[in-house]
Amino acid sequence: MKWNLDITEKRICGATNWKSFNELTELEDKSGVYIFANNQLHLKYIGVFKTKSSLLEINDALKKGLGFNASLVKVLYTNTKNEAIALHNNIIELYQPVNNK
């Protein structure tokens, strides 16, 4: 399913633009959700990071092949890890990305 989430959703306190994997070099030290998509913004995988190691989490997911058929990543920041987990679950339920099954 194509990305169409309103980023004014109350749990989101910030977001990156869509970036290619090699453009992702620095992220804020916050909890949040990361989204892998193809060039047409069809979601392939949604992950969550609850600590400050967001870039490591994303790189680990890519090494595990969870970015299969994806070329872009977007990060949605939250204020707490509980908000990140809830947002993660909601987005997965809504979009049902193929690599989360």
C-alpha cells in the first residue's frame, strides 16, 4: 500500500524526508519508527527503535534483508518509546507491509 499517513498525527514530534539508504548518515537521538519503501512509496517494512541507536537499528534491519525491494527510508520521531511502539503497531496494521509478515 502506498504511503499516505498524515504526519500531524499526535504521537509524531518530527520526521525526516524520504531518503535513499546511502543518504542516511545521521539521525536524532529520539525514539521512533522507520519506514522502508520503494520509489513509488509502497511500504515494504516498518521498524521501531526505542533507544538512541536508531541508525544501528536501521542498518541491522537492512543486513537482515528487511529492506528487500525498498530503496527509501523515512523516520518518524516520537517523544517516548511507548508512543513509538503504538505508532509502529498502528502503521503495520494500516499498511500491512510485505516484509513485516
